[in-house]
Amino acid sequence: MENKMSFFDRFGMVAQKMGNQIHLRTLRDAFATFMPFMMLAGFVTLFNYVIFDPAGFLSSVISSGILEKIQSIGTPIASATLSITSLLIVAAISYHMCQNRNYENTIAAILVSISSLMVLTPMMTTFTPEGAKNALEIPNVIPLDYIGASGMFVGIFVGLIATELFIKLSKNKKLQINLSGNIPPAVMKSFNVMIPIMITIVSISIVGFLVKELFHSDVNTLITTLVTAPLSKVTTGLPGFLLITSVANLFFGFGIHQAVISGSLLDPFLIQNMQENMAAYANHEEIPHIINMAFKDTFAVMGGSGNTIALLIAIFIFSRRQDYKDFAKLSVTPAVFNISEPIIFGLPIVFNISLIIPFILAPIFSLTIAYFATAMGFINHVVVQIPWTTPPVISGFLATAGDWRAAFLQIIIIAVSVFIYLPFLRIDEKVTATKQ
């Protein structure tokens, strides 16, 4: 027993260290801050292109002209969220890096990071007029591709690197300009960081220049080619996605929240896929991705991590222990809104091998079924970022822009997951009875 506990302790220590790693923690916190903007964009997608679609079901009672005017309210919201993803994420990362480094001049770091991102953004785009054979280069414009979803990973790198460099430089007293006299605090702060600001932005610009000269490309294209595309295929391909999700749930089974893994390794790729899906749906284009942020929330977090709503149903129907049923009654209301901590830490699932196994297996089953159901056209792609607290069945309907088949698939998955949990629940009950 001591060996087993020492293994648990060592596992927990490793997981805790990963969770406290400052850059991973910064990314996790930044994406948590950014998530409301994603949800707002998701609601706009749902209302603009499902409910208020001029060719949709409301067109029979409301004129298309009025529906188009209503849509015009949501269109700029989408532009102010989806289209500037990189700007939002670089600001969030810079802010949380300052918090984690206990650096006080947060606003200066955020402005430096935003400026650094724009330094790496080519102020030019191409346009091919109708009937023309060659594309025209249009200077002095900001391409949305670079500050939107496709440029998010440049935003991540810039947010981390520029903020780290700026903080380190600004703490060097030799680079501070000290003014004497009755100087307002804001002015004093500004002069203290003037040289670090200059050095940081110039350094980032030199990196952009070197990339252009050596690789005949820009930083965004280079990172996409060498980093983002290969990692995305691994993390959001079905095998890699299932592996990382399973490891995250395994961590949760040992008391370390699954966000330690998924928040840092998965969320950036899942969010980018989600944004590209929403943009494609809004433009009536082919949906590019099956796996995305809302796909995970819809099919792997029903009742909370591990699809634990199935465990609660198994307890209510099949459990022979009254204490289990009493505890399930206390856990069911949070579970409706996908909050599983009461059942995970209360029953418990943590450090309970009998229930950790189905806690990992149930999402593997649900995600695999949902993936192939989407790939084969049995349900629509997930195209709406919904709040993760949206109850099961309703979440499937909303996330797929109103596809009732996705809601029905959730019901089937939950029913099958009950029987995934059931044999392990029986084992757990026997173990508990033996201990008593």
C-alpha cells in the first residue's frame, strides 16, 4: 500500500509542477480570460446565421429585409471578436504573465506586446479584381488573417516572448531613466520603461527582418508551416486528441484538474479550429474541422469531466447502496450544468482506481462516436461556441446550429456510457463494503 501511495504522491508532484509552470499557467489563464469573447462570437453565429437567417425559418413571418437589418447588429460583433483573435490573446497573455511575474506596470507590457505583434504583421494584402488574371498588392492595410484566428499562435509566441523580454529589461536599473523634481507618477513610470520598450520592439522587428531575409517569408507563415500545422495535426487529429484528453482525465483522477493538460496543450488548437468553423459557417463555406473547443465540451463534458452524468444515472438506477444514491442526489444539480467536482471529490473518483478507469474510457467512447458520426454526415459539424455549462442534449442542439440529431446522439452516448460505468461501479461498491 505504501508503494502505491508513494507512486500517487510522485505522480501528483509531477502533475503539480506542470500545472505551476509559469508559461503553461499563463496560457491557461489567458485562454480562460479570452473565452467570453469566443462565447459571444458563438452566440452571434447562432443568432445571425440560424435564427435570423433571411432564408431561414423566420422568413415566413418576418421579412428578409428586417432580418438582414437585425443581422447587421451581430456582424460587427463577429468582426470585433473572431477577426481580432490574435490582438485579444496577446493582450491577455501579456497581462497574466505580468500577474504571474508580480510585475506592476501591466499596461506598459500589454502595449509593448500589441505593438510587437503589429511589427511582425505585414501591412499589405492581395486582391484579385473580377476578370483579372493577376492579383494586386494593396499596401498600408492590416490583413485580418494575421490578427485573426490563423495568427493566434504568433500572438501566443509574441505575448510570451515580448512580455518576458520587456519585464527582464525593465527591472534593469541601468536602463531606467530617473527624473528629479515633482514628476507625476504616470510620467515617471513611462520614462522608467522607455528604453526597455524601445529595445523590446526593435528586437522583435529585427527578428521579423531576419525571417524575411533568410526564409523569404513572414513570421506568421513560418510559424504556421513549422509549428502550428504539424502540432495541430497531432493534437486535433483523433488519436492525439483522445490521448491528450485521456491523460488530462487521468490527472483529474489523481486530484489535478484536467485543465493542467488540456488548457495548455489542447485549448489553443481547439479554439483556433472553433473560430475557423464559425467563420466558415458564417460565410456559407465548407466546415474545415470536426474536432474543436465546443466539440470537446459537447461530447466529452456531459455532466462534467468524464461524462459523469452517466455515472450518476448508473447510481440512481442500479446502485445497491443508499449512501451512494444520497450523494448522487446532492451532485445531480451541478452535473446538469457540467460541474463534476462534487462527484469527483465527494464519491470519490479521485484516487479510486475502480472509477478512474471508466472516467477515462467514457469520453474516449463518446468522442470517437461523435467524430465518426460527424465525418459520415450523420450529424452536422459543431460550429457554435456555447458556454461549457450548457446542459447535455441542449448543448448538442445548439453547438451544431440546431441539429436535433446531435442532441439525440448525446442521449445515445449517455445511455451507453451508463453501462461503461456500471461494472466498475459494482466493483467500487464491493471494495467499499469490504473496507467497512
